[in-house]
Amino acid sequence: MVMPLALLEKSMNRKISLLLKDNRILEGKLTGYDDYMNMVLEDTEERTSDQTRRLGTVVLRGNNVVSISPL
Amino acid sequence: MVMPLALLEKSMNRKISLLLKDNRILEGKLTGYDDYMNMVLEDTEERTSDQTRRLGTVVLRGNNVVSISPL
Amino acid sequence: MVMPLALLEKSMNRKISLLLKDNRILEGKLTGYDDYMNMVLEDTEERTSDQTRRLGTVVLRGNNVVSISPL
Amino acid sequence: MVMPLALLEKSMNRKISLLLKDNRILEGKLTGYDDYMNMVLEDTEERTSDQTRRLGTVVLRGNNVVSISPL
Amino acid sequence: MVMPLALLEKSMNRKISLLLKDNRILEGKLTGYDDYMNMVLEDTEERTSDQTRRLGTVVLRGNNVVSISPL
Amino acid sequence: MVMPLALLEKSMNRKISLLLKDNRILEGKLTGYDDYMNMVLEDTEERTSDQTRRLGTVVLRGNNVVSISPL
Amino acid sequence: MVMPLALLEKSMNRKISLLLKDNRILEGKLTGYDDYMNMVLEDTEERTSDQTRRLGTVVLRGNNVVSISPL
């Protein structure tokens, strides 16, 4: 059994991809999270089909997140 | 009586299909979940009518999930 | 007085129809539920005006359910 | 002072009309409710401008209900 | 300081206007409320630019209410 | 550090502007609030690009509010 | 590990950028926040592709915030 928060723990300091409710996709290094799945990403990039936008360090609110994938 | 979480327990390490609120359909092996129905899937694929996209390991937030079916 | 959860109890192992928030209609045998009205259905079918899709066993998240009718 | 739940109590075994968030209008005999305003209706009919659909007994989730009127 | 619930208390048995999330406007006499701002209105009318519809007694769920004005 | 509720306290009996989730903009004198950021405004006006509508005293539900600015 | 609220603490009295659920982008100096990620910004500007609107001091409700970036 891999608890969802344990997978976040295992992904610390690694690159992850986030799908947000508004269909944005963000990629960045996970440097923190809390029990609500709020997350801190570093070197974050927002990727759309035709461009990449650099966002740097970002705090994401957990309730806007649909899914999280280690890269 | 099969409690909803008990069906998840019974589906551990088996392939399940998830319908998300945004109408995405994901298939993957269930390797973890918690009381909020957050889930961990492995070898996840997103299936649409005309393509299959490989997502690998994914953490899904429970409140984006509409329904869960063992395959 | 029929408490809402008591009607679910009375519907156990019987066929019910569910209306979901996204207007999907599901029919299946109720084999479990919890206090949040998460439900387990067996032999589930999704019915639209022009087709029937077999979904087998399904866990439904209660907060996507609008109404529940015993059949 | 008429507490909202007290008005439901007073409406027991009487016909009520419900407006749902998706603009559906349901009419039926109220035979139960709980603290979350989940309700049980009997002899329920869904009324639209051009038709009436019989739904029989229905459990309604309180958080899909906009307003409740005794008839 | 006028606490929001105190203004409801002060409006008891008076006519108020409610703006709902779906942009409906209801007017009626406030005869009850609870801590969740669920409300009971009597002699309720729904007003749109071109018509007035009589709804009589209505229980409103607080979480569909945007704003409340004493008239 | 200015806690968000402390800024409301400091704005008591002053004019504030509220942006609501449905994009309405309201201006009025703040005469009360509670821990959920439900608010009471007096002499409230709803401003759109081409008109001003007087709403008088208004109770606003906190969860419809996006942002609050002292004027 | 950088907890999400700790990053807010570290951003105090610095300029941050907020993305809201309605796609608005706000920039301002963070002068306060609470456990719900409600925030106080000063010298706030709303930036769209073709204009900048000055909003001054703003209280933001945390549940309308998608992401927060130190600038």
C-alpha cells in the first residue's frame, strides 16, 4: 500500500507534473507539501501545446489539483 | 454490505478505471488510497475515443473522482 | 419518518437508479453505501437516450449524486 | 421564529416542491429528511414546461437543493 | 458592529430581498433562519424583469444565497 | 503582519469595495463581519460600467467574495 | 521541506503574484495571511494583457487562489 501523501514524500526534491482543474499543466521540483496537498514547486514551468512559461517558485492550493505525477 | 472503501481495498494491485469530473477516463493499477478516496495509480493511461496517453504513476485527488470501476 | 440513509438500507441488493450531477443516469444493484452516500453498485448500466453502456461494479462518490430512486 | 428544519417537519407527509441547482423542479410527498436537508420524496414527479415524468420514491441530496416550498 | 446574523434577527417578520447564485431574486417576509443562513420566507415572490411569480412559503438553503437586503 | 480579519476590523465604518465571484462589484460602508467573512454593508451600491444601482443595507455571504478593498 | 505556509511567511513584505480561479492575475506586497491562505496585499495591481489596474490594499479569500509566486 502506497498512501497518496507517501508518494508525495517520495517525490520530494524530484520533478513532478501537476494537472490543475483549469487544465493547466505545471512541471517543477516538489520542495514541500502539507496534509491538504497544498504544494511548493521550484523551477516551475507551465506547459501548453505551443509554449512554455517560467513561473519559478509556486505555492499551489491542493483543491485546485486534479492529479500529480512523478516525472 | 460492501462498504465503498472496502471495494477499493479489494481492488488493490488490480486494474481499475476512473471517471473524473472533467470527463477524463483513467485506467491503471491501484496501489494506494486514503479515507478521502485520494488514490495512487501505476501504469496509468488516459483514454479518449481517439488516443491513449501514458501517465505512469499518478496521485488522484478524491474530490475530482466521479466513479471507480474494477476492470 | 424515513431517514434518507434508511431508504438506502431498504434498497440494499435491489436495483436503483442514480442521477449524477453531470446528468448521467446509472442503474445497478446497490450492494453498499456509507454515511457520505458513497455507494457501491453491481451490474451497473449507464443509460442515455440512444444507448446502454455496461459498467459492471462501480463505486460512486456521494457528492456527485443528485438523486437516488429504488426501481 | 420558524427554523428551516422545523418547516420541513411541518411538511412531513405533505406535498412539496423542490427547486434543484440544475433548475429541475420536483414535486412529491415528503416522507423523510435529515440534518443536511437530504430528503425522501414519494410519488415524485419532475415537471418541465412541456412534460411530467414520474420518478416514484426519490432520495435527494441536500446540497443540490436551492429551495423547498410546501404546496 | 452589526454581526451578519444579527441583521437577519433584526429583519425577522419583515420583507427582505435575496439574490441567489443562479441570479434569481426572491422577495418575501423572513420568518426564520439558522446558523447556516438557511432561511424561511413567506409570501415569497420571484421577480424577473418581465414577470412576478408567487412561491408562497419557501425554505432557502444558505449556500445558494449571495446577498440579503432588508426592504 | 496584518491578519486578513484585522484589516476588516480596521475598515469598520469605512467604505470598502467587494468583488464577488459572479464579477459583481459592490461598494458600501462596512458595519459588521464574522469569522467566515460574511459581511454587513450599508449604503451599498452595485457598480457596473454603465450604471449604479442602490441596494441599501446588504448581508454578503463570505464564500461569494473574491476580494475586499478599503476605499 | 518547505511547508506551503512557510513560503508565505518567507514572502512577507515582498512582492508576490497571485493567480485567481477566475484567471485574474494580481501582484502586490504580501502584508498578511492566515491558515486558510486568506491574504492581505498592498499596492496591488491587476494585470491583464493590455492594461494594469491599481487596486491598493486587498484582502483575498484563500479559496479563490490557484497559485502564489514570490516575484
